Amino acid sequence: QSALTQPPSASGSPGQSVTISCTGTSSDVGAYDYVSWYQQHPGKAPKLMIYQVSKWPSGVPDRFSGSKSGNTASLTVSGLQAEDEADYYCSSYAGGNTVVFGTGTKLTVL
Amino acid sequence: QVQLQESGPGLVKPSQTLFLTCAVSGGSVSSGAYYWTWIRQHPGKGLEWIGYIRYTGNTFYNPSLKSRVTISRDTSENQFSLRLNSVTAADTAVYYCGRLVDGEVAVRHWGQGTLVTVSS
């Protein structure tokens, strides 16, 4: 069970859009529509932003959107705001009642 | 609104057992449709799923930790616990407890996290 692969960093200017990828395998991301995305600010617990590939928990702005194609899931943040600067982690169900997280991406708002 | 709070020693000696508890308020650990989970984060690193206990009491663990981990629950105290045996410095991390909704495989609710350092 290997960690899902994310780019270490991503960046964009306020108002722009940025997309973060999350690459797994045909045994996790590619096999199930149970991809989630979490936002984590320094020293804080993660916060669920997207679940089941593209669904929003209540209170999460629709500037955050999720998608999946094959073994790769993506999180797009539109209309970047300063408060979006954080670490982002994907996760996926990996079968056998197990879960795997991504390596994490540090999003910088320029 | 459910709230979770981790507690336990912040320092554990190598080869000993790490034991953490997650107190739950605003919800019951025996309520149907919820899974209760432990996740850790090594300093400056990413998240690692440790395992979870279903509302049925069934437990499921990360294969890489399975031989050393036990997650249990105390319905009378409305809490669940993590036991990690034979710890080493590599187990130094912030440990989070959380709740998932059955069928979502997503942690909607998190504790604040507790740092556990393994050192002599």
C-alpha cells in the first residue's frame, strides 16, 4: 500500500485557478470513487474539502472542485484567495477496508 | 456537532506501548453508520492512516502497522483508543482521531491532534 503521489508544491496568484493532482493505481484511485481532499493549515487539524471525488461538505465554498480520470484525481481551486494557502492531501479507499493518503501538496498564493 | 479530543502521554520510551484515547461528545461511538479512526502525521510530513473501528466493533488496520496496532472502544465512556506496541523513534508523530460516515470514506470530523514523542 503506497502513498498516492502529489506534486510537492503548487502556486497561483489571487483570482487565478490552480489544479493539484493525485495519482494512484488501479487498486485505489482508479478502482473506487472514494477520493477525498483535505486542507491543512500549519499547526491545525486537516479539514475535509471534497469527498467521493467531487462532493462538497457543507460550508466548503464551491471554488473547490474535484474530479477523477483513470488513476488520477484532481483538486481545482478557482478564484484563489490568500486563505487558500495551505497543505492539501488527497486520500482514497484502497480496498480491504484500508485507506491511503497522498504525499501532500503545499499551495502557495503568490 | 460531534467533537473529538485526544489524550495520552506526550512522551513514550522506545520499545514501550503508546496508548491514546479519543473522547467523543455530541455523538455516540456505538451509533450506526460511523467509523472511528486514528491517523498520524510525522513531523513535517504527510498523513498516514492507522486504522478504524466500525460502529459494529469491527476493526481494520493499515497493513504496515497491523502487527502492532489495536483500536478499541469503550461505549460506557463514549471513547475509543489506540494502542501501538513496541514503539520506536519512527512512531514520533501527531496523532489525530476522527470520525467517518459509512459509505463516504472521508473524515468529516477531526480531533485537534496530540504530539507523541518516542524518546528515552
